[in-house]
Amino acid sequence: MSNQPLPNRWVIMQIVNLGTFMTTLDVGIVNLALPTMAYEFTTTLSYVQWVVTAYLLSMVALLPILGKLSDRLDRRQIYSWGFFVFGIGSLLAAVATSLTTVIIARCVQGIGSAMVMANSQAMVRAIFPDHERGKALGTNTIVMSIGTLSGPAVGGFLMELGGWPLLFWINVPLGVVGLYLGLRMFPQTERSAQPLDVFGSLLLALATSLLLYASVVTEQAGFTSTVIWMGTIGLLLIVVLLLYERKLEHGILDRVLYANPYIGIGNLSAFLFYAAQMASLIPITFYMQSVLQLSTQTTGLLLAIQPVFMGVMGPISGWCRDRYGARIPTTIGALLCTFAMLPVMIGNEVSMLDIIAYCSLFGLGTGLFLASNNADIMGNAPAAKASLVGSMLALIRYLGMIVGIALAVLLVGHLGGVAVDAAELAPKVRVLFSICALFALILTGFSLMRPRKRSVPVKAT
């Protein structure tokens, strides 16, 4: 690939954004359709929940493997055909006549999603020079968050238009368009000759799948014996994986993921950020509906404050990182996330104004922190390992969310639809937000550890 910047790189960027939006949107787009699907297929909500879980499990299990494979094979082909696989899964789900078929189709969707997500940020790294990566990845980060947060709202709108099959039909033409444009416009990328760590990949896939499933069960039923066993086995497998990977030079947990200070600090920071985000977002949503008795529409509007402010700050953060390095925007962003917890932490009860302050400050902090942090990680990833680094960053996002969900359930209790007395719940929410503030404060410390100057692009190794 030429060292000269591609003249159509911002056009290609929109294809990357399309893939990011499609795959993150589908994490939550079917949530509102679950009761309707349970009624139509005459089954229980506990079984129909697999429509969501199957997608997440297949995606999380395959992300690191596909990232490693993409570095060894043609990244452009895997990324582009990921659109097609995602579209096929959507088609199968749209025409399904049984819930089992829908669940299988969601697994196919998860495979396609992993093919796209494992390579999206690596493709940005490949097509943009370092002095523009912050701005490009800032845009992609905004799209990622909008897709994740807007899933239920978009799902509800499409349900009103054409029922639950429309949630899947809409992805079919987008998958075909993404495949065509990807194969036609994406540039060839460098390949790595490193061997695939099959055993390590399987261990990581099994461990993360167990932890994710334990998180899903925890959110639904609290800390049951099944959750404890699955979580314990998942953590033990992580320990076994770490011991095994110490002997390998090019394992699935490649040394670049922790030996490179930019990538190591960035990954650890991303984990803490997503844990704090999910642990604070879940109880606030519950609190607005069950304690403040706000309507679903009002709750959605208040939650929309966060992505709006993030959208404002994301490009600014990317611009700042491209010129001065990631230290300044990530530090300010982490501090804003810390301050966002304070309105909820102080006082006897949590008011709507406290929630508005939290959503606004956390949205500003998110925009500043995520765009620069992601750009710092991918800007310092060796070209021959870019997909592995990008896929692990996506995996870390979900692992952080798992910890956040577990914390929320542990401290707030079962998040059901029953009204709860504010005097009973508010102290627990304040404790949870205090932990989130501590996470954000540690995040600030990590950001201060970053080098002051902008990083230098890393050559392939």
C-alpha cells in the first residue's frame, strides 16, 4: 500500500461507519420486540432472550480469532464479506417461522458482525495518516456509541412501521451495498506471517462467552448459583490463558497489547471507562422509570443527552489528539466523567436535574476520552497486527460492560419493572456512583501517565 494518503479516504470512512452503525445497532435493536416475538412463537421471555444473547455470544467469542486471522489473510476481504454474512443472517431472521431459526440467524449475524468489528478500526488505521487518525476515529467512535444507545429507539420505530421482521429486512440491502463498496473501494493491506494461536483463541473464546452469559443471567435473575459457577470457571480459564500465553511469542494475547505503553494504557483505560459507563447507565435508566415514574419517551430523551454531547466533543478530541497527543483530551475527559458522578453521589435523593447533569457531563467526558484513547491505541498498533489490536479493543469494551452490569446488579439488585421507594434505592445508587467515580479517577491517573507529545506512527513488525 502506498504511503500517500488516499484521496477518497473520507468516502471510504463512511463505509466503515455504516458497518459500525449496523453491528452496534443490532445489539439492542430487538429488545423491544422480545415480548411480541414471545407471544407470536408461544414461548417464554426467558427463552426468547436468546435472540439477544446468541448475537452477543457469537460476536464476542469470535472477535479475537477473526482479528488474528485478518492480520494473516486479506483484511479487506474479511471486512467486506462480513457485510454479506451479516445480511444473510438478517434475511434468515426476517423469514424465520420459528424462534429456533431466529436464534440461529442471530448467530450468523454475530459472525458477520465480528468480521466487521474486528477490522473496522484497523481499516481506519490503514487509510488515514497518523495526523488525521484522531479525527477519523473520533467520528467512528461517535457512530459506535450512537448505534449502541439508539438500538431500542430505532427498534421501536421500525416495529411500529412493519413489525419485528422489518428489524432484520432493513439490514439485507445494506449488507449487499457494504459488500460491493468494500470490495471495490477498500485498499489492499499488509499481511502478517505469524501463526494462529488456536488453543489460546479457543480458551479466550470460551472464557469470554462464559463471562458474558453469566452477565446476561445476572441482569435477569441476580447472582444465582449458575452465575457464580459460570463466572468462576470463566475467570479460571482467563488465569490458565495468561499462564499459557507467557510461553508464546505471537499468541492471541500478543505482547503488543500490554508491552506497548500506548496500547497497554489505552486498553486498561477503555476497560475501566466501559465498566463505569454501564454501571452508572443501568441504574439511572431504572431509577427514572421506577422511582421518578417518568415515561419511556421522557427517559429516552434524557438518555439522548449523552450521545448528543459526545457527538459535539468527539471531533474536537480527535483534532486535539492529532496535534498535541492524547494526554490532554483523555485527562480532561476522564475528569469530566468523574465530576459527572458527583450530582448523584451528594444529597439525599436523586432528582431529574442530577440525572441531566450526569448525562451532560458524562457525554462531554465520553466524547473527549474515547476518541483520543481509541486513536492512541490504533495509531500505535503495528500495521501487521492492526486487526488483532482493534478486535481486542472491541472485546475489552464488552468485558468492561460485563463488569459494569455485575456491579449494578450487585449493588442495586434485580432491575425489574416494579416501583421502588426512593429512600430505599437512592443510597445504593450513590454507593454505585461512588465506585464509578473511583474508576473514572483512576482513569484520570492513567491518562496523566501518557506521553505528553503526539505518538509517532508504528511500522509493521
